[in-house]
Amino acid sequence: MKEEKPLTRRSFLKLGSLGALGVAAAGLLPGKWQAEVSANQDHNAHMGAGAHGSPSLSGPYDPKVGGLDPGRFLTSFDYGTVSKTADGGTVREYQIVSEDKEVEIAPGVKFPGWVFNGQIPGPTLRCTEGDLVRVHFTNKGSHPHNIHFHGIHPAGMDGIDPLPPGSTFVYEFTAEPFGVHLYHCHVLPFKKHINRGLYGTFIVDPKTPRPQAHEMVMVMNSYDLDGDAENEFYTVNGVAFYYHSNPIEIKKEELVRIYLVNMTEFDLLNSFHLHGNLFHYYPTGTSLTPSEFTDTVMLTQGQRGILEFKYKYPGTYMFHAHQSEFTELGWSGFFQVK
């Protein structure tokens, strides 16, 4: 006889997120679990069916209360403080601070984050290929941290040496190659520092700029709330279902460019699926020629790429992970095409 798999908190959250379907599913469980699922339904009464019958967390998310602002983050780029070298080159200097901060990752759901500049994901740093980059890092957290940048740089700037609380370090390197990269804490245990939120996007533009577009950054991530190496929530840009209640407005026939990064922990793959359309995909953004024209892309942790598309017809279109569980647990949203 096949042994029953224990019902975990992750299972309860998933049932709760399915609204009426969760109630029906609870009826199929052994009696000892029904009371717990019922209690979970009551506790998570704000979890129900969203727009177009999709699972969602109803109720507003207030960035001033929750501490994260996916609406602002989506199109916010930090170009640093700019100066010139003696030979006329461009220098960009950035300030990054790590600290401990409790944040709200869904309405009413608190998480003990470790953050860069007060946010999850950290700020999106942006420069041009060939710029001299200086990142002034200060660790104000309660644990050792550092910053490892993906890209090309000297070994001394690789960001693998832990910096104790209260210390500072300046990472300096020439930005190369052009593309969409990332940065993250590289202190053991890696999984804990990533799960807590220490990562961000690093965009290096080509010297000849890409065509003008409506640009945005989407960082796919996850949260393990109880330390069992299984995620209870999945999001894009830090807050579950944020772009359900706050659809992203774009214009018909407008070129949209998404810098997509996967920083999901505890799952081998994450994905992006676009409804009602296809996109040109540029892996890592290091080529100006797309590799494919598709509507779904799968990424392992640390993989990233650029998506470009235009909508032909106005309306409301969903985007989400094409792992159904991830979608049900927070990773989905809408474009409003006008």
C-alpha cells in the first residue's frame, strides 16, 4: 500500500490560494486534516479568486507598510553618480547597503528579509559597456555578506570573501560584456542568503543603444517561510500577485523590453509565459540577434535574458510561471494593453 505523503504548510497555502477549489479539495482529505484546512481557509479568507478566475490575494498592498514596492521597482534604474576619468572615460559609482529588514511579501504575510538598499530584489544597477564601475558596499546586517557580480572582472573583485558586519569594501571593474547580468551575496550557506533576498539585476547596455522601448525589470524569486527548503510563495519583483491588483499598462504596438532574471531558490527551474503573444528572446542579452520567437522560456537560478514583444490587440493579458504551482502561489500578473 502506498504511503500517504504528509500534508505540509505549503499544501495548506496552496489549497487556500485556490479559493472554492480549495474547499472542495479539503473534503477529499482524511478527517484529521479537514479541520486544519478549514481553519487555514478562515485564516486566509483574503485569499480567493482574482481577475479572470485566477488565484489572487485580494486587498491592497501598501508599499509604505509592506516595505517593498514592485510598482516602482519595475521601471527604476540606478545609473549611479557619474564622473569622468583623466582620459575622458565614464565612471559610475553606486552605494549598496545590506541590512536585516522585516518585509511584507503578501498582504499580512511578514518575512525576515536580508536586503540590499532596503528592498527585495536589490536596486537595478545600469551602465554602458566600457564604463568604470565602483560599488561602495557597506554591511549593516547581523551576518557576514558580500556582493558577487556576474560578468567579466579581476579575481580580486569577484566578491567571494565574506565581509563581517560593520565593514565596507569597494568593488571596482570595467563593465563587460553588454547584456543583462545579476549580483548576489556569495556567503555560505548560499541558499539562505539568496532565500532571504540578497540579489539584484546589473544591466550593461551596448555602446550603440538598443531601439527605444518600454523597459522593465522582472526578477523571479521565492520565499521559504518555515526553513524546510520548500517555498510557500513565488513572486516576480518581491510581492505575491502584486501585478494582479496593479496590472502593468502598455500601449498597443509599443515595443516592450523585459530584463528577466531568475533568482528562485529551492527549485531547479522557473519560467515566464506570455498570454496572447510571442516574444523574441535574447539569452543573457549578450547578442543583438534573438535566439528564438516563443511564448515561454525556462531558466535555472542565475540565468537571465531579454524579452521583446508588441501587442497587436488591446485588452488584458496574463503573464505567469508555467509551473502551475508557482502561479497558484503568487507568480502571476497582467498586462493592460491600451
